[in-house]
Amino acid sequence: MRMTGTALPGCRTCIALLLLAFMALAGGCAKQGDGTPRTSENDTGDNQITQSQAPQTTVLPESPVPRAREPALGDSADTARADVGGILFEFTKEAPDWKLIEGYDARKGHDFTLVEDGQGVLHLIYNDYHMQTFHCFQKGDGSWSEPRFMVVASTNRQGYWVGTAPDGSLCFAWKEGVFSPERSHYCVLHIMYFRNGKWVEDTKSYDNADENGEYQLTVQWFRIEFDALGEPHFFYYADEFAFFSDDYFADSRCGLYLDGRYLALYDITGQVTIALAEGVGDLANDPQRSLTEQTVYFYIDSGNVYHLIGFDRDSLFSEQYPPSYTRCLHSYSRDGGKTWEGPFIVFDAADPISRISFAEDLSRNLHIMAYCEGSDTASLLTVTLTPENYAGETGTPEGHFGSVSMDEVLRDLPYEERKNYGNLSFRDILLDSDDVPHYIAGGSWSDTFRDITRIEENAWAIRDIEKHAEGAELVAMFLRRSGDFIMLAKEADITGTILYYAEIRGNHW
């Protein structure tokens, strides 16, 4: 209503007060823009994830660190922050809903692999002690199917591989030992796919034995990667023994192969290397290491570029056993492995590297991390390689969490707070649906499970994930199609191995 000159006395004063109050409210609302929730563009429908934007920052005398954030939906109230020596840590505890995996025989099961297919269904693959392989999957109501026998794998988990094919179906590959009078003992690789509720074996078997019969080939471990056309490619390490040799072991050799093509030749100890494919370098391989500790990795990215990542044999750190190395190499091929460019040095550390992990983001950048256990200078090494320059000149490695510097900045904190940030044992890098790197630390029976992300500069968020039981061990962790993380953990009792899984948020800011 429009005001006229006949308004009641005092009305102008009231209007002025109302205007001042309105301006004050408007000014307060304008400061809350950075806390407005947003929805990840990578998720649709029921998989949408609501999260807050990146926290604001303020400049301190030594380095920029973010202000404290408001707890996101579902966060634990138990959040601690430490800002010492220019390093900021934000520590949050999370208690996930651990669920028991039922249906398998805990007395016989081992070598467990949990994987998600293209439809979001979880599958569990495991061996018994007779090397028989079984499969069960999670049904729509959350229960697990009865385990069904699949094949007899000739060895433990090094004898088979589980993954997802490009069409989203579960893929299982295994090696079969074959003996014939003409060729002695050799290995044949098989693949089958889980489609429409049943396993269907590929009609093609992959016989990569020596066709001339001069050597008998035994595959020690193998991996499969699919190319842009959906074709599988076998990357494996095999022993070769001279079948018609007077000195059986003197003429024996080992090899690193890709689809039957030699990449490198080793002696029987695995320590002497001859690069047979130009550009791959002298990649170290210790045949005595377990499958999870292999030192050479093969990967085909979404642009159909082949990658080899491994340790440089010439960087052997002689003071440790099993053999450890201080330099990490990378080579790549743009023609399906026929020719290679490299090797390029990714990391050249002062200390032995205990573990390598890598992940590709949506822009085809390759994120690589290395863990140097107990390093005084940098326990965590990170680098990002771009598709335009995989050679690495544009990716400058960074080092974080040196033990000496960490002891220095944490020494004045109470013990209960120091233990939150010290002794970080990094094992894997995972990228969430926003391509934020998550560094997974810990996971042994004696330490906690931790998810560590870098907020900005030298500011880090540490999420302590509560175990389901004391002494539990983290077996695996991976990103689901929904954008959240799945953890598989195990514990042992008098009946055998008990498995639990839990789902936690991938984007937790």
C-alpha cells in the first residue's frame, strides 16, 4: 500500500528501523554463500551426492591454510584440528556400518577378492585350500548367494584374476597347467564372463607357450587390461626352463611378457635384467614377492595408451630384504605395445620405495604415488602426468610427511593427538567422483584405516575409519559406481577367516 501524507505519527521512524534491520539481515546472508550445498555433476538419479564447496582460506605468516569447515551431513562430531609448524591437520573419526559377508565357508576360504560389476552388484571370489575357486554375489535384498564352484586354479590368487569387462560383466581369468610329451609342461590362460546370472567361457584360449618346444613356460602371475575395442591383453611374468638342456638350471630364464611378446629377460633370481623391448628400461622384478608386492605394473588408459610403471633395477637399495629400490620408471606406448617411449624417471628418492599406486582421472591425467617407509625427507611422493606429456617434464614430484619434519612439528602436541598424524603408512591412491586424490593409509591388524586428502598447500584432512573389531585387517578398498568407497576387511578366529564390508562417502567435503 502506498503511504500518504496522512500517515500516523511515528510511522517514518518505524520504517527506518525496519530498513536497518533488513540491511543487517541481507549482509549476514551474503557471507554464507560458500556453504551452499551443491550436487556432483558426475552422479544422477538415486546416486546424487550433496556436498559443500571447498572451504575458504586465510593467509598465515608461513603458508595458506583453510578455515575450519562446517561438519558435512553425517560427519562425526569428534573432529580435531592441529595447526603447528605451518601444517594444518583436520582429523575426523567415522564409524561405518560394517556388515558381515555370509554364505562362504570361512573354514576353507582364503585369497579373497571383492569386486563390483557394471550394474553395481558386489561379487566375492575366493579359493579354498584345495585351490578350488568359488563365487558368490550380493542379492537385491542385501543377502549373499550360496557359493558356487567355478574352476580349479592351479595356484593361489596368483593363478587367477578378477575384474570388470568393458560391457560391465564380471570377468574371471585363470591359468591352467598342461602337460604333453611334445611340449612338456606349459600354461594356458582362459577367460569367462558372468552374464545373465551364469558363467560363460570364452571360446578362445590364450596359449602363450613356446611354440618351438625348446622351453617349458610356467606363468607365475598375470594381469589383464582391456583396450578401447574391448579386447583383453595379458601381462604376465613366466619362468622358462630349457627342456632339452644338459644343464637344466643353467639354461633357465624368466621373462616379462605382454600378449606373448617379450618385454624383458631375467635370470633365475629375477635380479639380472635385459630389456628386450626398447624403451621399457631395466625393470626390476622379484619372483619371491607376493602378488600384492609386485614391482612392475601394466595399464591401458581410456585413450588406449599402454603404460608400464615399475622400479629401476639399477636403483637397488642393498641394505634391505626383500630387495627394495629408490627409483620409479614409466614408459608408454601409443601403438598397442609395439614400440615404447621411455623409460622416464617418475621418482628418484633418497630412501627405498615400499609401494607404488596410480589412478587415472576423467581428463586422462595419471596420478602416481609412492610410499617410502620411515623416510626422513618424504614418506609420500606424488606426481601427476598429463596426456600431452606423459614423459613427465610437466609433472614435478612432490614430497610430504618426512619423519624428521613430522616429529618436529608434532613434538609439543599431547600423545593422544600426535598419534593421529604420525606413522602414516600409505598403501593406495583412489580418485573420487570429483577427481580428488584420496591416499589410503594403514590397514594392518595393528593400525587404523585412514583416508587422507589434501585440502590446500600443506593442509590435510585425515579421516580415521573405525574398525569393526580389534585386530582386523584391510584387504581392499575401491570406488563404487555410486561415487562412494567400499572397504573389505577380515579378521580371524577359531573357525577361520571372517569378512566384513562397509561403504563410506567418497566425497566427504
